[in-house]
Amino acid sequence: SWLLGYLPEQQLDGLLGHAIGLGKSKFAIIAQDAAFGQRLLTHATSRLDDFGLQPEAVRILTDTEMNDENSLKQAIREFSQYRPPAPDALPNKSPFDAVIFAGDPAFALRTAPLLAYYDVGPDRALFLGNALWNQDQLLNEPSLQGGVFAIRPSQFDAKFNASWQAIWQQMPGELSRLGFDALALVAAVSAKGDDQTLSSAGQWAQKLVTNKGFQGYSGAFRLLPDGSNVRAYELRQIRNGQSKIIQAAPDKI
């Protein structure tokens, strides 16, 4: 079986490429002590190494720290390498020019305001998130304005929503797009072969992975022999409570 979903590691790859293209080189990683956070932390560290970079600082925040205001403040203060400025002086320069948030939306909402308080806000370091940031509470959070995240392509949303609502009243969810694309993929491959060519599961698999790629309502994607996929993502930046596309997704993989 193939995984058609959206992989956070691929989203992070696009974000890191964007940040490095902007000249960012001093990365810090703040991570949630949970499976999702550890997964992003491991991939971010590995990918930075591929670029010849090492994180300037890494901090994994436990649930105990996250649930205790004083402990969290102390942890963020240490992570941000905060030093009180001299009287009448400007805030000290941020030790990082990019911060990777390896965690869920609640994690970002708890940590971003404190980072800004300790002079590592989005005006001084590029905040890098994930597709889960595309929700009103995060988009309206002052300390996340300017943050960037990757998300599935949206250029076909209007067409898909119209087709969906012609049958069902409610708006479609993410799984609706993936389900439609999965069926469309099978139909497309079936149309290219006869019964003899696609008579076994192995032949079906070969046909799927040798295809140059597919364009669906969830964006462009290609299936890999190991059961995973490569997908196109667009990059969005949070501005004035909205997410604005700053880099469109490619049409082909």
C-alpha cells in the first residue's frame, strides 16, 4: 500500500531550502517532547547537516516544562541566550536568524510569545513551522506574524470545493482530496494498460512507481518503491492574520 498523505519531513525540506536561499545560516531548533516533535527534530538536524550546517541551539521541552509557566520561561530564556540590555540601549542581537518549531500548534502558541519576549521574535529570526499552522488561532497570534510554513498546493481548491458541494453540503476535508486522488490515480493507470499488463499486484506496483508523476486536487505527487511519496508544497507566510503564498508549488515533481 502507498502513503498518499502529506509528510512533514518534505514540508521541512522546502522551508529549509527557502531559509538558506534567503541567506539564513544560524538555525535553532525548539522541539516538543513528543513523537511528532522528535520526528521533526531528527529530520531538521539531518537536513541541516546535508547543508553543512549545525544548529546553534537545540532545546527539547518536556510536558512538565510546558505546563509550568516559570519552568517554561526559564527554559526559553536559556534557549534564546537572553542577556538584559544596558539601560537605554537597543535589544541585543538575536543569536539565531531562523528558528525551527518542531511541534504541534499548541506548542507554537506556548513558545513563540516567550521567544519574542526574550528578543528572538519573528522580526529578528525567521520562524519555520508546518502545515498545522494554517489555522485562525495561529494566524492571529502576534508573535507568529512573519512566520513561514509549507502546505499542500491550494490552486485547485475552488474547483474541488465546487464539485464537492454540488453533491454534499459540507466543505470537504483533507482526506476528501486524498480519497479522490487515490481513485483518480487507479483510474488513470488502468486506462494506460490492459488486463494482461496489470494482472498482478506486482505489475500494478511497477506501473504506479514508474509513472513520471500525477497531478491531483492535492497537488503534484509521485509514488516511490518504498511505499512513500514525493509531493509538491507551497510556502506561505503569516501576515496580518492571514497566510499569503510566497512560493507557489511546482506543477510537476
